[in-house]
Amino acid sequence: MHMRTLIANATVFNGARFLPGTSVLFDDESIIGVEADLDARGDCRVIDGRSHTLLPGLIDAHVHTPSILGFAESSLRNAVVFGVTTVIDLGAEPAVVAAMKARAAVTPAFADLRSAGVVATAPGGHPLELGGELPTLSRPEEAPAFVAARVADGSDFLKIILEDGTTYGIESPTFDYPVVEALTKAGHDAGLLVVAHAAGQGFARWAIRAGVDVLAHAVVDEPPASDVVSALADRGTAVMSTLTVFEAAERHQLWTDPRVATYLEPSFLERLSEHVAPKHRPATQIENGLRFIRACHDAGVPILAGTDAPNPATAPGASLHRELQLLVESGFSTADALAAATSRPAGVFGLRDRGRIAAGLRSDLVLVAGEVERDISHTLEIRNVWRQGVEVERVRHQ
């Protein structure tokens, strides 16, 4: 017998709009009903949703799963504590990804994930400056074999690195355009979505021209270029915002918020407050990023909320709430910001069973106190998190 839960008379964000005075009935398989009047019949836990907002489980569209198994587990566990029930991983070790997918399949306390696995980069290119080893390629004719290896690894999509180091204040080798074009074609031929790391205007133009499906970052090296924005809109290319990774800890102060500090594991709380030297993260990046995302949104470009956690000054789960605040700061309505972390990434990545609150979909849900429609910061007023209908314990660390 499946345990049922009824959240009565909440304001429900269904993935597109807010529905006041709405009740949601669900069990550990799926959402059963979404109506103004639902009856709690039989064995059913009832939660008073008045003065609360019910959200779909949040989706962070850009994270990285740590290569050390213990840290990977902590990362996915912290995500769920902050209502992030699904993460899109933009580069990790295939063995770790497989292990974490297996854990998430049987443990609601771990976020579900989809991953690019091994990224496509040039010899000596990003992220090899951080250490470790990766297979690389340098010629267009190598692209089909590289993509075939990623499919064999179990990658859910392909990620291409276009980065000469400008974004990080370093020098880094990267691909010539023909390799980008060949990788994109090979990815599409294999049935994979293609994502490009291209945080500079020139590389963004290459990625769009090659036909990639998603840009992994806002473009931050310069103020937004109208031709880039219009090309993204014309082609329907989505953009992962990742504004938080360009924002200094001194600006966001997120680690001082008790709603974060109380529930974030200490190692990640320390990471969240980490100082990044201005040469590696100049203040112009966040300002350019805010303007770029606003221009893209105004032009109709699909925006996906992502954080690039756990990079310095970010943390799994918690930083997605800051990302939502930054989207609103850039001019989004609260509904548009929330769609960027729910229904929109679910749609782009083919996750048709989540990202919305509707009968028959997964019961990944987050109940928060307050009216999120009026104040996006209320997403941190988390009262309950369910993944696949099972409530997840939120352990206090302070």
C-alpha cells in the first residue's frame, strides 16, 4: 500500500504559473491530483498549505559531481536538502556518475542526475589545468570515435569545451572551429543533446554556428552583443545562466543566511564563503552576465537556471536559490525564474516526468513558507522536501 500525502490549500507553482488555493495529492509513485478541492480519503497524511507555496522539485541545470565518492554523495545529498531533486552534471568521471545514479535510484535522499561524463576538450585544454587526465582530440576526423566512447560510457549528452582561458585569467588551448562543427554533428548523429562551454562572445558565435543545443554559461567577457542574442533566439538555443559562479562571495553573502548555514554541510559552507581573486573573477563578469541573461530572456531565449556548483563561492543546492534571486534581479518575474529551475530544464533535457506539478508526474515536491510569487527569497523557507513522494530529512548542522 502506498502512503498518500495531501497538501491542502497551498499556492501551487505548477511549472508555469501560480495557482492559489490549490491542493495536491500524491504518493510514493506519482502525483495523483491537483485541484482546488481534494478529499483526504482513507490513509492519508494531511498538511495545511495555507500561507505556503508548493514547488516542483528544483532542477540545477549545471553542476559538477566531485570525483571523490564521499564528496559526490555529500553533493547530491546537500542538493536534496535544499529542494534540488534533479541535477544536470556538466562533466564528471563516468564511474562516479554510474555509482551516484545507482544510489539515487534507491535512496530518495540523493538527487537524481543526468551527466555529460567526460567532456570534449583540446590537448592541455580546460579543465586539465585543474589536474587529472582526460581523453582529448584535436582533429575533426576524431570526433565520431570520441562521441562513440562517450555513448559507451553512458553519457546522457555531449559537452564541448570552448575556452582559451580568458574567463579565468589564464591561457588555455582550445579547439579550432572545424573540430567544434564535427563534434556537434557527431553528437547529434548519436542522438545526443550537445552543450557548449563558451563564456566568450567569439566562442558563443562558433557554438551557435555549429548548431549546439545549449550554451553552458552566460557570456561574460563583454557586454551582450546583439548578434549573439538574436542568433540564440532565432535558433532556439538554450542558455544555462550560471550567474552565481561569476559572483564573488563578498557580493552574495549567502553563507551568512541562517536558512543556508543551518542545513549546509560544513565543508560546503566553507566553500560557499571562499574568496576568489579578482583576476580570476573580475566584477565585470557578474554585471555582463546579468545584462546578457536579461537580453536573452527579453529576446525569447530559453534560460535554464544553473550554478556550476561546487566551484569556489558556490555550494550544492543552496546556490540554486541565489541563482533564482539573480534571475529576478536581472528582470525575470518570479514565475519565469522558477520555470528556469523546473519545467524549462526538464523540457530541454527530455525529462518529461518532472519539472511540473500535474497528475501522473513524479512526486518531487518542495513546500516553502510564504508567498514566493511576491518574494523569490522565500524559496529558502523550506519546510518539506519529497523526492518520489518520500519525505527527505533535513539535518541541522548548526
